[in-house]
Amino acid sequence: MSKDVPKTSTNDAATGAAPGGFGLLAVRVALIAGALAAIAYGIADGEALAVFNKGVRVCLECIGLG
Amino acid sequence: MPGVHRTRVGAASPKQEVPAPDERVRHHERKRTLIQLATAALTNGYVIGFAEGKVFGGATKAACVPWLNCYSCPGALGSCPVGALQTVLGGRGRSFSFYVLGLLVLFGVVLGRLVCGFCCPFGFVQDLLHRIPVPKLRVPHRLDRALRWLKYVVAVVLVVALPLVAKGDMGQAPPFFCAYLCPAGTLEGALPLMVASPQLRALVGFVFSWKMVVLVCVVVASMLVRRPFCRYLCPLGAFYGLFHRVSLYQMRLDATACVGCHRCEKVCPMGLDPERELNGPECIRCGACKATCSTTAISSGWELRAREALASAPAQ
């Protein structure tokens, strides 16, 4: 290796790879659960309807006319 | 045997014949192109919209697709998450979007930047444009690294901050990213609608001209540099990059099998050095490095918990 930076390995946190084991599983499960809860709350709060109302009309700003 | 060479493939199969790296890359790129094409077609399948110059009005428009796909594209069956986020943040009486951010976090954890590598229609367009045989440009390393921060600025300023603070008298803000920067909106939304609708053509003004300039710049840049919009401007890629440590789809490098040939670095569409930056926030998990690796030191796959399980699995 000509570079002095170590190669990525399977458990090398310095290069972006996450450590294995229960901690990673817990983070993933927590994020997915939190995301699902946020989606459900957002739908109940009418956000999905706002997205729908925007999506079913031609967005003039998006096409450079707004 | 033409196109095939002998190489050591891990400890378990020392003399297994595998296709030569160039052939593997071509095969992988064909497969990836098919997936990109299928994704673009499936999520933009409202063909009538292209003919009649109108957008799809079905219930699926309430959901966001995981990639950048303008919801004003006549064929779009779902909404663009970046546009949807700006719509909610810039809406009357709202300052946070649980729904869109929840979807983005879900996509980020489950798919991460695999979306960019395999699904995004605008990424696909950039990949196609780069195949046009014109001289290619190598962005100087320091400039390249500095410009990559731009997409985070775009995400924070245009997608989040301005829709929140620049609300007008009606309590609403325009989607600034869509309105002034997004070339995907111009390509997928504006141009097909303009072709089909004379009424819309009559409304063309300065902002449209500006967006055309942006699109032309991105198109020309895509011919010269691989994935310039993904590297430097895409706010969705910036967001998904934040999940690079936890996303379920991970690339892996067996450092003991790597011979340091740097083939992977030469084929990386994001201009990364996979030996150091595999799985980083810039890695779009396209698998080009894995396909070209002569020792199959690079592998990839889905994982929920134990990375060791993947490490012991044979390269795909």
C-alpha cells in the first residue's frame, strides 16, 4: 500500500463501517421503529394529504414557471 | 478460455474459474442498467400523462418514492421526497414534517445510498450521459472534496431553512430547491409537460430559462465527470449518506485479500478510493468495485445484526 491510511476492514469504524453486534442492531431497530411512528403520526396529522394535494397538480415552481 | 482467467477466490475455492474483471464489470453494469431502467419505468408508468400533458392523480401520489423523481413528471406515480419535504415545511402552520422525514429515515436505514446506485432515474440519466464518448475530465482531488460539501449546503439551505423562514404573506414558502436548482424537475417534469401543453409553453419566463441553464450544465458535466449532480448537489444523497454506518445494505472489504491493485479506484463512479472509503457517506453501493476486484476482496449484502456473518459469506 502506497498510502499511509489503513484499508477499510469489516469492523473499521474510522472508515465508516459500523461495529457489529447488538449495538448496531439496536440502533437499526430504533431508527426503523422511530421512522414508522413518525410516518404514522404524520399521516394522522394530515401531512400525507398535503403531499398528495401537491403531487396531483402540476407544480409550477418545479417546472420553472412559478 | 476467452474472457476468463484463473484467480484465487478466497480460501475455500483456490482454483475456481471466474470471468475476467472487465467482463464482470460489463455484466454488472448491464444488470445495474436493467434495474435502473425498470425502476424508472415502474415509478413513471403513467403513460397517458406524457401524451396529454397532465400529471397522475391517483392515491399513490400521497407516498414518496425513495429517490429523486419529480412529482410533476407526467408519468410519476409517487411523489418526490425532496419536493414533499419542502411542501410540508413551507406549508401554512407547519415547521416539521414527521411523515416525510419518517419516510426518509426509513429509506435511509433500509436502503441507504443503494438508492443512488441502483434506483434513482436521474442517476441513471447521468450514467447514460457519461457513456457518450467525449474526453473525460478528472476533477482535482482537493476541489472534488471541497465541492462535495455543497450538497449539504443545498440540503440545509434550500430544502430545509428557506422553506421554513421565507414564508410569504399567505404563510407559505415555495420549494426553493425545486424552483431554482433541481435539474431532475426540468428534465422529468418541465420538458415533457412543455412538449404536450401549449398553455404551459406560453408561461415560460426567466426562471424556466435559468433552470434550463442548470440542466444543460449538469448534462454537459455528466458527459465529462461521472455523476456530478450526485457528487456535488443532490440533497437526497447528502441525507442518505448520513446513514452510511447503519444502513442495512453494506459493502465490505476483506483487507487480508486485497492486493492493492487499485482497479476498484479506477472504476468507482463517485471517484472514491474503495480501499479507504468503502461504505462511506459518498459510496453509492453501485458495486462496480466489487465487480472489478480481481481477488474478490470486496463483497456486499444485506445485514441486520452481525457483520461477521457477511464476512464469512462468499462474494456475490
